[in-house]
Amino acid sequence: MERTDQPSGLTPRSVRSISLAATVFFLASTLLGCGYTLTNGFDPGIRTVAVPIFKSRSFRRDIEYQLTEAVQREIQNRTPFLIAKESDADTRLLGRVVALDKGFVSPDATGELRGLSMSLEIDVVWEDLRDKSVIARHRVPLSSNAVRLLSVGGFVPETGQSQRTAEKDAVDKIARQVVDLMEMPW
């Protein structure tokens, strides 16, 4: 009688299949156990978001409109949420521009300031309009319900970059941060 190293009834192909299934099961359970998910990370109970024009304490004109538009665009592009009027929305995202500042960041070899930065700081509050609660689990101790975000955009005037370019860069970055905060848990 011929002796084999494998138990009776198992072929090399079935051993590979069992090994593959065990590996897939192990990886899936490991990833899911670490908090990874196969969903998009947004609350499926929320369908619509109202994003009124952000308030602004900055002297820069129209920054609140640019910021509101950028946040709405990010929500439309990256989330399953629809933008709605406040009367029809499940939630409302309120924002306030706290600061918009221009600063110097990089001197050249002669000590002349060449690089400039544009920093934008905002407070945001995301409210559930259905039960009048604040959707927030992490709070920065600046305001009881607000999260403060900061974004910086750089520009070098000598190379043709403008202050508006840096401002748009800072607005786009902070809009992405706002939408990142809308993922569960907030």
C-alpha cells in the first residue's frame, strides 16, 4: 500500500482552498476587529444637511461665501448626504470664520521675506434638526458645541502666486477637514 502524507480524502487542491479560506477569515476578522469598516463612514440615518452661509468676523470680503460653497461642494462630492434647505434638512452645519490672517514664513538668502502664508480658522457645529441635539463626540474647549479648525495656504508673490490663490487653498483644505469631521464617530 502506498503511503501519503495527507489525510485520506484531502487533495492538494482542497488543502489550498481550506488554507485560503482560513487566511481570508483571519484577515477579515483582524481588520474588522481593529475598527475598519467596509462602509463609507457616514451615518446612514442622515440623508440631508443644511449649510447656511458661514458667519464671519474677518474683514476679508466674501470669505464666508467662498467657504460655504467649498464645504457644500465637499459634502456633495464625498458624502451620501444631500444639501437641502433648512426647513427640509435632517441636520444643519453651522460655521463661523474666527480668523483669516496673512503671515510671513520664509526669508531668502538675503533676508528678504519671499514666502507668505494665509491662515484660516473656523468654528463649526453640526446639529441634528430632528431632535435638536448636537452631533458631536469630540469637543475642543473653546465653545461648548464648537470644533475649531485651522488651515494654512502658502504663496510666493514673486513666482506669480497670489493672495487669492493661497486663500482658495486654505478654504479648500478647511472644507475637507469639515467633511472629515462629519464621518462617524464625530
